[in-house]
Amino acid sequence: MISRLSRRPRLATFAMLLGALFLAAGRAEAHAIILSSKPAANSQVAQGPVDILLQFNSRIDIDHSRVSLVDPAGKVMALAAVEGSAPGSLTASGKTDAPGKWIIRWQALSLDGHITRGEIPFQVTPAP
């Protein structure tokens, strides 16, 4: 029979490991990770107006988040970022005036203060 004294160290160790797991899981969700985008990565869109929708895994601070378009020549155009219809989404509108490789460059501030950045490349085809 196992005495109560020998079970306490094992119980304490188990509780510490469980606590560490919860802390690690909380840290992983602290950053705004992009779940989907429109246009999607490596997709093709026709030259002209482009509506951008970025969906994140957590709520973001719109006032401190950024979206820009980078044209094939490397020129960066800042866009007005507005809150999307779903929580954790960001929308913007821009114009692609030349065919070639374009990039959506984004920066998101999650509500817990973590900043994440990324780029989404897409191809613009000539207007018909």
C-alpha cells in the first residue's frame, strides 16, 4: 500500500507539469496568426480595384494594425485598415494598376499587446 506521504511529491509534480502546459498554451495563442486572406496567398486577381480581407485567430487592435500593398516595382502604398465584419478580421481596399507580383504586407497588434507581421504574395493579371 502506498502511503499518503509518497503520493504528495507525485501529485505536486503532476500539478506543476499541468500548470506549465496551460501557460505554454496561453503564450501560443497570444499572437495574432493569420488564418485566411483575400486575395489568398499565390492567387491570381485581375488588374484594378482589390478588396483585402485578413482573418486572424484572435481579436486585434485595428487602430494599431497596418495593411499596405507592394507593387511589382517595390513601391509601398499604405491602405486604410478598418475592422472587418467578423471579430479578428481586418479589411482594406486598394488598386492594382500593373500586372505582376504584388504583396499584401500586414502588421497586427493583438489585444494582449503582441505584434505580428507578414506578407501575402499574389499575382495580378492584365485587365481584359
